[in-house]
Amino acid sequence: MGRWQGDGRRTVEQTRVIEIGTVRRAGYVGQHAANWWKWRDKAHRAGFSPSHWKDGHIELPNQILRTTKISWRFGGERFYFVCECGRRVEKLHAVRDWPWRCRHCYRLTYATRQAVPRHRYVMKAQKIRRQLGGSLSVVEPFPPKPKGMHWKRYKLLHQKYTRTEAQVLGMTSAYLSRLRGRR
């Protein structure tokens, strides 16, 4: 597959993704949601616009996707995509105009797997800030509690963020000390 922007393997975060839950709620498989038009709009924005769908087959302009329905242990059912490689997956990925495939077919990895440990903690801190609707910058103050979030959850996220931030500062300090010692 080659390299992606010189940073190693292509990552899941660098591809378009469509989830089976979005496809189901949009009404392409199974029972559609009451607000199905919102989910179809979300699918179209991801580049997923079928021309025809019936009996577990979704016809796209450049390929036909298969889906399967599995009975769940305690009643109900779950839907999965069936990738070209035969895997049942919940998400399919597309790079540029290539066909939709699972992450194994495209040999995708996750950004955190390629990051050095210090950067993993930075990504973790940014993820917490993003969850709370704040900016990704650690220089700005910690975001306030979003409306509707329980105080207990907010406090747990704040504690987790504080521990992560301490890890980042400690690892950065150690890294800078090692750099100073090289002179």
C-alpha cells in the first residue's frame, strides 16, 4: 500500500468511515429510525450514497455492499457489513475514491499506535477536551461542564485529564533533560 504522508502506515483517522448503525438508522437495512432523513444526510456527507438497496445488498455507484443480520442472544438482531475479505464488520473505510473495505483490507492502523508515548498522552488529553466541547489547546483553561452532563462524570473526566496532563509534563521534562545532556 505504501506510505501515507511519510508518517508510516495509513490510519483509520485518515479515511472516510461508514458505520452499520448509520446505515440501519437511515433505512438502508432493517428498520429505519423515526428521523431517517438526518441519518441519510450523515451517510451522504461520508460519501455513502446508494442508488438501490434490498435484501441485504446495497448498490453504490462503484460496488455492491453485502450486509448480514445476526440474531442476538437476548432477543433482537444486529446488522453487520460483510467485507470482500469475508469478515463481518461494523465499519467500512474508503480512501479517496477507492471502494469501501474493512480496516484489515487496507491495512489501517490507529494514530495512537504510531505516536511516541509522550504524544499518546497529549492525544488522550485532547480527546477529553473534545468530549467536553473545548479547544484542543492545553494552554487554554479546562472547558466548563456541558449542559446535560452529570457532575460525577465531569469530575471523573477532569481527574483523568489532570493525571494525563501530569504525565505529559513529566515525560516532556524528561525528554528535554535528555536533550540538554546531549550537548
